[in-house]
Amino acid sequence: MRTVSITKNYETRAIKSYDDEIGTLIDGFNAMLSEIQHRTLELEKEISQHKRTQEELLKAKQVAEDASRAKSAFLANMSHELRTRSTPSSDTARSWRRSRKSADRRNSPGSPENSGRRQAPAGAYR
């Protein structure tokens, strides 16, 4: 028993010399060692499987974090591109609206250019 306790070698078996009570104890001890050995092997397999799973999860987490960083960089870049490229077109649209409003004011009845012109009655040309 001491050898098994110290070395943790559960393959070791006690040698049965007699078929009396001591022999029965030795049989029970050897059966217990077999059960411990079997459970130890199962636990070692399970532990190694958990380690593999943990490594796979860590790799998957790293891939997900890399993808998230790439997505954030892409969105930041696209946002910047859209803002900087749309600035000239929005400036153009704004100036077009201003010039359009100016043209509408020039053609309005109260504008200085049209102050001497006579206005047609509402709905006359429909």
C-alpha cells in the first residue's frame, strides 16, 4: 500500500498468498486499484480533451477579436471616406440651393428686377 501511495502507480498489485481473510482483503485492494487506475485514465483523457477545447476556444476568441478590430477599422475608414468625399458634393449642393434661392428671389414679384413688371393673376396660366 505504501508503494502505491508514494508512487501513484495504480498498476501495482498485491500478491495474494492465502485464501483466507487476508486473501479476501488483497482481492478487494487489487479491485480497488483497478478501479482507481481506470478512473485515473478517464480523468487524464478528459483533462487533455478540456485542454484541447480551451486552446481551440482561445484561438477562436483571437480570430473573433481580430475580425472585430478589422471591422472597426473598416467602418472608421469608410465613415471618413464618406464624410470627406461627400463634403465637396454637399458644398456643391448647398451653393446650388443658394443660387437657386437667389434666382427665385430675382424672379419674385417684389424683387428689384421685377418691380416694374405687371404680375399675371393667380392661376392664369394653368
